Amino acid sequence: MSHYFATCPKGLEYLLRDELIAIGASDVREALAGAHFSGTPETAYRACLWSRLASRILLPLAEFDAADDDALYRGVQEIDWSRHLAAHATFAVDAGTAMSNLTHSQFIGLRTKDAVVDQFRQRDGNRPGIDTDEPDIRINLRLRRDRATVSLDLAGSPLHRRGWREEQGEAPLKENLAAAMLLRARWPEVYAAGGALLDPMCGSGTLLIEGALMAADVAPGLRREYFGFLGWQQHDIALWRGLLDEATQRAETGLRGLRSMFFGSDADPRMVQTAKRNAQAAGVAGFFTLEKQDLTHAAPPPGVDYGLVITNPPYGERLGERAEMPKLYRALGDTLRNRFCGWRAAVLAGDVELGRAMQLHADKRYALYNGALETVLLTFDLSRREEAPREPKPLSAGAQMLKNRLEKNLKHLRKRLTRKSIRCWRAYDQDLPEYAAAIDVYGATNGDDHLHIQEYRAPADVPADIARLRLREIARVAGEVLGVPRERIAIKTRERGKGGSKYGQLDQRNEFIEVEEGGLKFLVNLTDYLDTGLFLDHRLVRAKVRELADGKCFLNLFAYTATASVYAAAGGALETTSVDLSATYLEWASRNLALNGFSGSSHRLMQFDALEFLQRDRGHYGLIFADPPTFSNSKRADDFDVQRDHVKLLDACNERLTRDGVIVFSNNFRRFKLDRTELEQRFEIEDWTAPSIPFDFARRADIHGCWLLRRRKAEAGINPWDTARIKK
């Protein structure tokens, strides 16, 4: 068994994970823009041949520290390249770097090439050649935080290149993104139920062709003539030929049974001809009906009463002016609403605003990347609805009490919220014990309010069905009082989930909204995680960090999505360092920093356990923010208990603190007791809990604790560091 990594566009990770499991991979776990998996060479070959979503399949060969070019050269030379590459063969190097001393990917690629060539030359005087188009092997080198990973690219070229595309339009849709759209739109289920596939703006035909090949069980890589493993010294020719024979047999069987249920049209006759030629090259033209037709004339074909309408309209960035796009999307919405009743639909919109222009209720939204463009996939159920909505049932006596309380809260808070320009706030926090939930409002920068409702444990004497009914009443009442439609209300229910978690399975939409706080912008996700990415009760703590950060180097431990780092940077911090063990949160943190214009080497993101980082780092900081979890039992770090370990944590922070530095320490463990007896020997401690509680959290004054710690004068005299961070 070997370890592999499959890359994919961001937003496809969970789909790719499921696909790899279906292919036969084991130990599959998703990561940012890809998924790790284990398997035999056959597993890797199958992934190259059958994955509709992956971009590349990488076989890691070595991992080593590479803080400079000499270390990089040595590490690459330690690999026995004769096991992978013949002396007379060709190779190419793809290199990338992030958060490392070596910052130029081209130089890294050249240094890697030199190491490989020199190894062969030193052995017998021969050397392999370079071919950047279709080399015998392609080496993938990624440098992250001065740690290099060298892999073989078994795909050789991106797997979205299926081998059938002869021509493309001005704004091509990659095949693996098209496959993801079809899977999210449940196309396999629609086809199994006898449905058709229709694209009213088909362009070069990518969605229709991918849909047909998917329905016919044709391996996406079957028509490719080049893979990166074909020139590999360890390539198993017999194994590969057997897999090709199997895929060919499956394709022949599937195409014999394929139904002629694929319909496409486009207003541009050149695109219609391009789609026809591509369909011919893919071997599915005989199942297609393609014609020149304007979007507004699209309708179900005669005799077809069910199917999936799927399309990728222009976004304005590529084919037309942005100002013209809402009109096009409105026309698309009208066409779907008026002519495709009973069908399903999926639209890859340029952004949420364009999607909203369709004036249709989306049942799901997914963030997907079309190249570098972040887009949103909207899926719709166009089943017939009653002409007039039913009158809502009268509120129960309890729900009416809840409504009265929520209206009272809103009246009490509205003026202060408006005066302080606060759009993310807590509207309700178990004010009535019978309605055990917290209601948070997240005002998006596009003007829409969203609600996040999180259920607390109901009293023991309340039956589960009554608790569920009350939660539904909370959502209804909150939506009515706060003016938020149901599709913008996220509910997290307290149910026993996998692994003993207190909340049930969360969603995987990868859907973010942009909000504003304190003049800064942040991304929040209301559905996929237990927390949203922005702790509302820490609003004033973040403001304190901004106040203290001017002219200091800032360290953010347990950084989560680095909202405090954004505040520190906005407050004039010389540089920020954000430390978290989660790659997912660090990617989120990177987006938050970039959203506010903070990027580059002055804003480091470090994937470490906080205590391990403090032990290894040699920098000093004028401001340290530590907001640890109550408890952590990550497999990648020692267990952490905030009550048991906070003295150890703060002492470690003290080692990295400048002479006049400040530690801002907070946590949300409501029974937490600061060990003053021990800490006051080294720190002057200011209890800043009361000033740190926002007015909308007044009912929960114990929601968190916050302390400001400074070195005692005698202690401060020991360390003669300046306020700026200095590296030894």
C-alpha cells in the first residue's frame, strides 16, 4: 500500500473523497484542494482513469526541510531517481512555494532539475532530457513553511483534459468542474429516473458531453493518450492494459444502452457547431440534439416531461458587461419558472447577486471555483407549487411569548446597534427556558441578513418531539420578527452525532458570506461547522487587540480564522503571526487577511500546535493573543485542558513576550478559575472580563473570561528585548 494525494479545484474536496472511496481507495481524507488516500498501484491507475473530479494524482517520494537552496538540492539528490527515470528519458518539474524562505517557484524548479540531472551525470556521465509538454515523468515539488514534498505526477497533465475536446469557447468550463455540477445537481438520479439533460446556453457542449459519458459509464480518461506514469520505470504495463480493456468493455456496454436524452442550444451558431464537433470526438454525437436558439425560447423537447436543466451562463467578467448580466439571469429564471415545471435545475452563477436575479428559491448553494473565479452553484426543484401560499398556522401561546420577547429585544438593542454600526449581533439567548437556543444575526455586506440558530440542551422534562417543535417555532418567529426568509436561516440542532459529538452531522456546502465588523470584512460559514468563523462575544476583545497592536509584532495562538490578526493588522501591528493546527482554518484565515488587504511575508500563517510553536519559535512579540479551546484531543498534538494547562501556556507565552509586552488571554470555559496564586509571581494581571462583554451578551456575562497580563517590573528587567519582534 502506498500513500497518494489527489488534487482538485477548491470546493470539490468532499465529492472527490466520496469518488475515491467508490474507486477502491482506503484511508481517504479530504484536504484543502484535494484528498489523501492509500492504495495499490492499481488504485492509483484507476484514479487516473476513472476520476471525474481530480486534477492530478500525486505519489509522494520524499519530504524534508528545505530552508535554503542547498538543503533543497541535497534533499532531492537523496532520492534514487534511477528507480523512477531512465537515463535516456525526459522529465519536467512543476514547483510551487508558500510561506517559505525560497519564494521563487521557477528557481526552485531549476534547482530541483539540477539535482536530478547531476545525480545521473555523477553516476555514469549520462543525463536525462527536459520535455515540458509530455515528459516521461513529471516531478511535482511543493514547498510550504520551508518543508518540501517531492512527488511523481502520475497524471502527467491535468485530468480534466479528457482527450475529446477539439475546440472550446471564449469562456471554457473545465470538465471536472462540469462533472461536479452534474453530481451536485443529482444528474445520475435524474437519468436513472428516465430524465433528460438540457443546457440552454451550451457553449462548446462540456456539460452535455460530461453528462452523457457519466450516464454511459465511460471512463473519463479512456480517450487520453498520455499519462505521467507511462514513462515511469515502475510502470506495470500488463496491469494498465487490463484496466483499459475493462474500461473499454464498460464503455461499449454503456453506450449501447444510452438514451438520446441530451439537448443543447446556444444563441451563437458557431458555438453550436463547436459543440457538435466535440460531441463527435467524444463518441456521443448520435445521442444529442443541438440547435441555434435564444435562451428565451428554451422549452422541454416534445415528449419529454422530466429532466435536469443545467447551464453555465456568462458572469460579466468574460463575455459581456456586468451591467447586462442581471437581465440575462432574470430571463433564465423566467424560462425555468414558466416552462420547466416539475424539472430540476442547476445554474453556475458568477456570484450570489446574479443568482438572486433569477428570483427562484434555491434548495442548495455550493461555492465552486471556475479557474480563479469563485462562483456559486445553485440547484433548484421546479416542482409545481400552489398558486397562493397557504395561510400560516396561528402561533401557539409559547411561540407568541417568544415573539413578544424577541420584539422587545430588538426594540431595546436597535438604537445602539445602529449607532455603533453593528450588523453581527446576538438577538436572543435562551431568554425563555422553554425555547432553548441562541439566535445570532449576521448582516452580509450585500445588505442581506442571515440568522444562525443554535439549539441548547432542552430541560430534562421536555420530550424530544416538543423540543423539535419549539425549534421550528424559533425559526419561524425569528424569521418573521427579524425579516429574514427561511433560506437564509441556518439551524444547528443538538443531536448525538458520530464520535459522540453533541451536534449531529453538519452540512458540506462550502458556502461563505462576507460580513463587516469594526470596519473590517470577514468570511463566515453558517452551515458547515459548529462555529461560524466569527465569535460574536469576542467583538470587544478584538477591538482591544486593535487598540494594543500599534507598533508591535503580534502573535495569535489558537488563531482559528485569524479575525484577531486582522484587527491587529488594522491597528498598526508591524507584523502578525497566526498559529493553528487546522489547515482548513488557516486557509480561511488567509482569505480573511487578504480580504482586508493584509498579505505577504508580514502576515505569517503557521500550522502548529500552540505549545509546540512556542517551544520552537525564537521570535519575541509585543502583543500575544491566546484564546484556547476548553479542551482539545487532536491526534497531532498532546491533549490540552485549559483549566489544567493555562499556567503552562501563559508561562510559555512569557518566554516569547517583549519587556513591555501584553498577553490578552481569554477562554469560554464558564467554570474556569485563573490560577492567580501561581501567575501573580510573574505577571501583573488585569481582569478585563466585564469590559469585554458586548451589550447584546449582557444576559450571558459569564460567556467568556478575559485577562490582560504584563510582566512584573522585576521580571521585565530580566529580558532586554525591544517592542518589535527580533529573531536570534
